Amino acid sequence: MDTAGARKQDRKHVLLKATIITAEGSHEARIKDLSASGAQVSCSLPLRADRDVIFQRGSIFAAARVAWSNKECAGLEFYRPLEPMNFRNERAV
């Protein structure tokens, strides 16, 4: 099974505010896409790959690993999938 292809089908393209909490502190971020298993975010400071972070959007908190990162954005992989109801009806802020 092609998991990367399946993952893309589950993604919801959004433009939402979030907070990324790292060992260095809290950073404002914009969510570019979101799925139950992860998110693509652009952050006020570059995130390092293979680091653990906390993703926060409203009342949602999720432990995640930075799967990849570049100058513009980063891919987060949640350690536990989000419940679909947690992000299904998210609106831009």
C-alpha cells in the first residue's frame, strides 16, 4: 500500500493559526494542511527535523515529531492520531 498517497488524500488544506511548543519556547505558526496523522506548518522560527514538539490549536494539544523541515515550513507527525472531530470543522482565524 502506498501510505504517502493515502496520507495526501486525508489532508485538509487550511490556513489556521497554531502554536508550536519546543524546548526553546512557544512559537506562532500557520497550519498549511492538516490530517489526523500530522500537519504542515510554517513557523516564526525554523523547526529542526527529528525533534519533539507540542502542536496546539485552540483546545487541541498533540505531541509530534518534526518529520522534515526547510526554511519555509515543516512537516509534523503526530504520535497519536487526532480524532477527526477535532479538526473537521476548523475555520481560519
